[in-house]
Amino acid sequence: MNEFGIEWVKGGRYAGVTAPSASALKNKLFSLMKKHPDKVKLIRENLDGSVFFHIPISYVKIQPQRELTDEQREAASSRMQQMWKNKKNKEDEINE
């Protein structure tokens, strides 16, 4: 299966979430299950690797993608490059 699905019944206690194998959503659901085992339940893991979870309806959020200007994108890229340089420098100091 290569489909995503989120469904719930109005007034229900949980939403059903279906995610395909090797997807970021599947990884996020497993992470949420580890952090909140009383709220996030794995209902089924299929042979193809897809999963079906029950999650609280309040966890469902739809948010538009952030739109960045070229300048904002450039600044974010510079910050990320600096972060990786700092991380590498710290690792080099530890290994010395």
C-alpha cells in the first residue's frame, strides 16, 4: 500500500491513521507511541510494512507549508552549515 489516510468519527475518542512503509509519518507514529504508549496504539502492521494506528483526535493537525523568501532560505542554509561545522568541531575535540 502506498496511501496515507486519517479518519475519525465526530465525537469519537481517536483518529485512525494509515501510513505506508518507509514514510516519515510511520516513523513519527512509532516515536509518538514510545513517548505516549497510553494514547498512541499500533493496531496493525501489515506484511507490506504499512501501519494503522489509533491516536487522539487532538494530535491531528493540518498546517500549510511555510513559504520562505530567497533571503530567508539563504539565512536558514547558513545557520545549518554553521551548526554542522560546530558539531564537527566538537566531535573532533572529543576524539583528540
